[in-house]
Amino acid sequence: MDQHLDRKIYFFEEQRFRQKWLWIILLLSILFITIFFAYGIVRQIILGQPWGDRPMSDIALIIVGLFSIILMGGMTYLFYTLKLITEVRNDCIHIRYFPTSQQRIPFHNIKKCEVRRYSPIREYGGWGIRYGRKGKAYNVSGNRGVQLELFQGKNLLIGSQRPEELFQAINGLLKR
């Protein structure tokens, strides 16, 4: 078979975490941790007053403060870089949750698919790569997607901002 045909993409979607409420929480957390440890460092190291009932050593306070700020900054950066990429190719559905994981679902493994509305928190416990009573979900935002029923008895939900287009691409290739 021609290699060029193997790479044909019938549907492509890239989604990112861009919910305002998420960014407000992340940025306020970084701000809070920075102010919290800056206050402790100024009070204990510059003013010479022990900070807390059982104060850490000055060096431990600096290390823990920097570690906490770097950890929150790293988590914020991770959310900024995370993206859900869904591709419908002529041989499979390729889902990448960049930079953490990827999954390929060959069409011969798909029993049926349908567009559906879902509750990310109630059904799957939130957004991301999630497991719930209805199976596994890949989602980033919103409450619509394509539900796949696999021959192995498993269900997989792919969250999408364009679920009808995703369904059309999958269903068209399932009928081949």
C-alpha cells in the first residue's frame, strides 16, 4: 500500500486547557505560595524573628520555599503545555495527550460510536485522562464528545469541541 495513503488524516483536532477558572486557580496558587514564603523569609531571615511555632532553619526555609514555588510553576507549565490531539487516520484513531501518553484505536476494534453529551465531573471525576463508570475518557474541556464501544467490552470517550465532525470521520471509515 502507498505510504502516503497510510498518513491520510480525515479529522484533526487540538485542544488545550484554556478555562479561565483553571488559570485563575493556578495563578492565585503561585501568588499565594510566593507571598507566603516571601513573608516567612523576610520575617525570619531579614527581621530575625522566628516564623511559626517550630521554625525551620533559614536554609531549610529557603529550600522549601523555592521548591514549593518551582513545583507550582512546573505544574502551571504542565497545564499550559498539555494538549489533547485527536486524529482520525485511515487505519485508526490516534489520541495523544501530549506530553504524557498516546493511544491508537484500530477501526477493527470499534463496535460502534455515537456523539453524546456527558458530565465530566460526575461521570469521570473531571478532565484529563480519566476513568469512570462508563469507561475511559480523554477530555480537556466541555461536555460533548464521541463515545466508542469497543469489541473487548470497553468504552472510550473522546471529548471534542467538534463531536459531529469527529463522529462523521470515524463512522465513515467504520463503514468501509
